[in-house]
Amino acid sequence: MTMTLINKSPQRIRHETRLRLLEVQAVKHITPLMLRVTLAGDQLAGFSSPGYADHIKIFFPPAGHKAVMPVLGPDGLAFPPDKPRPEMRDYTPRAFHAASTTLDVDFVLHGDGPASSWAAQAEVGQKIVIGGPRGSMIIPDAFDWYLLAGDETALPAIGRRLEELPAPARAVAVIEVASKEEEQPLRTDAQSEIIWVHRNGAEAGNNDLLLRRIEQLALPEGDCYAFIAAESSISKAVRDHLVGQRGIDGEWVKAAGYWLRGVADAHEPH
């Protein structure tokens, strides 16, 4: 009897680093606090983002200033010395539409920081610079089921993953948001259970609501790949629970700290 070993190792793909100057084509509220900005432009030709947890760097100009295209040189990024330097933050490409060369990026409007402030005032015709993604992590469709957990900053990645999973796949998603109004429709062909956790006034990044809900779950049998993205300490606590209490292989758990409590718009590289 021969046994087939299915490779469950995530695969890393590197991309050529490119900077693109794009234009805002549309701005739309997905929920009261989640804004989808559609970026367009010829420079999106060749854009590639095969991994659901990919991230691009967005260069946010200071209020009242226009987007400035940096130059990518041997020493990294060089900015014009006579212009104010933009703030850079990492964001998930929510959806790339090759036919229309448009890119959707979802922003959480939480009122502070350069990214949230820019998104809140974004208008059609404005320009913005993005870079990357520099690389992608491809998770094979070889697991018995997938756990997706996080807060609203993880929703673009979780939403993408649910959309991209094939029909026979099984997924459990646990998503913490501010309130019921922040739930958004998520399309998927997978057999999925989507659980919303509402903060209802609890402080974002300073509660155990996501962890407690996952502790209560009866998890499916079989090999699981888990993706967790939230405030850094919360992601770590969920990971520790899954590996320590639930016996999930630590190599099959990706826990990303998408932000740090007390730091505006922080999105750590992951």
C-alpha cells in the first residue's frame, strides 16, 4: 500500500518591488466604520497579490499636501527633500480587478492616525502612492479545515480568504467588531461558520472577547491551519490557546499583530 503525503507547508513567493501612483476612483461605506476606497490607474498593470494576507505599503501625505512619488534606489526609498515626508502604513489588498485595473482597500475609521484621517477625507480624483506587495504566503488547500480569527483590521484578509477558499473546504471565522452594525456580508463557497463578536463599548485591543469566544468553540476534527490577526497581545493570546490548549501544530498557526494598543494606525510588518 502506498501512502501519499500531502505537502501542507506554506509557500513563500517574492514579487518585484514596485511603486505605483494611483487615483481614487470610488469611496464607499461597507459599514458605518469600514470604508472601501477603490484605487485605479494604468500603473496597476502587472499588480499581483496571490496571498489573502498580503500587504501593500500606502504612503499617506500630510493633510493639505499632494501625494509625492518616492524613488526606489540602492539605499531604499528616497523622498524629495523639499516636500514633507509621507507616513507609511501596511494594508491588505482587499480585491484586485485585473479587467478594470482597480484595487479595493478597506479602512477602519477610528478617528486618529494618518491612514484613518486620510481615508475619512478621501475623494474621487485624489492621488495616493502604494508599494508592493513584496511577497506572498500561499497556504495550500490541503488542510481539513481553516480557522480565521481577528478584529476589524483583519476583516479584509478574512473576507478575501473566505472568498478564495474552494467549495469543499471547511472554515470557521470568529470576527470581533465594535457592534452589530459593523457586521458585513462575506461571500464564500466554502462550508463556513461565521461568528461575530461585538465589543458593545469594550475597548478595542484591551479585552478578551475574541479569546473567550474561541475558548468556547467546539472545533472541527482534523488538521487545521489558523490565521489570527488583531491587536498584538490578543493575537499572541489566541495563538497560545490554540497551540497550548487545542493541540494545533504551531507551524500551522499564523498569528499577526496588526496593531499595537496606544499606537495610532500601527500595523506591524508580518
